[in-house]
Amino acid sequence: MGIWLSFKNSKIDFSSSYNYWNIIRISIVKSFMTYLENWININSTTFVEGASFEFYRYEELKQLVTDYKNIVYEIDFFIIFNKYINALSCFNFTGIYALVNKEDCESYYSCGNAYDIYNLLETIDNNIDKEHYDPIMRAKKVFQHSVDSKEAICVS
């Protein structure tokens, strides 16, 4: 048994065991968090308290990084983003939320989900660990095809 990302009208797909899919998603989470921590440091003087609402969302992302560093249980890698969806949305980081908040079978990634996930993978490309880079890029092709074809991805 495993996960299969596929389309009704295409031979482009991605499959793996459930366990390996979780390893891949955790790898993407770790890569994103590395990127996010760097992004926060680079933008430390960009957002000024009282100047815009983005400051408060920026502060939430800083708290996300702190919370992430305190994760004890693997399951928390998949639920930590729920609390920060508005901050993630504010800065166009919703791909991480879309990726990890999806059932592993009998569900769909919409074209919008695919767009967000594809952009996430583009953004964090330099932070993806070498061990999982190739399978992540194979999965990325599925998300890219969804964006290009405007077809939802079947998760089975």
C-alpha cells in the first residue's frame, strides 16, 4: 500500500509507500523551515511595528520558527501550520500548508493547491536536502502538470 498522485487524463504520476511519502513531506517541512528562518533574518528590518499589518504576521512567523524548534512528536510536523495559516497566506507560503494538510488517500490536490505547492518547491529548492531531492523533484513534476493542465491531482 502507498500513495499515488495521478491524473485522470495523463500518465504523469508519483507514487511511494505511505512511510516514504511522510519522510518526503517531513523533508520538505524541514527545508521550508530552514528557508523561513533565513527569510525572517533577511527581513528583520523590513516590517516595523505599527507601520502595517504585515508586522504582526511577520511576528507570527517568528513564533512558528520557535514552535517548530520545540517539536517533540513527528505528527506535529503535519499540524504545526494550522495555527499560522494567516501568516503563511500573508507572505505566499501556503504551499506548505496545502502539502501537509491533505489525506493520503481518496482526496485531491486542487489546481490552486498544486500552484501553491509548486511555488513552495521552487522557493525552497536550494534548501532541499540531497538525500530526498530527486523524489521531491519527481513529485514537483506532478504539481507542475496540474498547474499547466488545470487538472486536479487525485490522491489514492
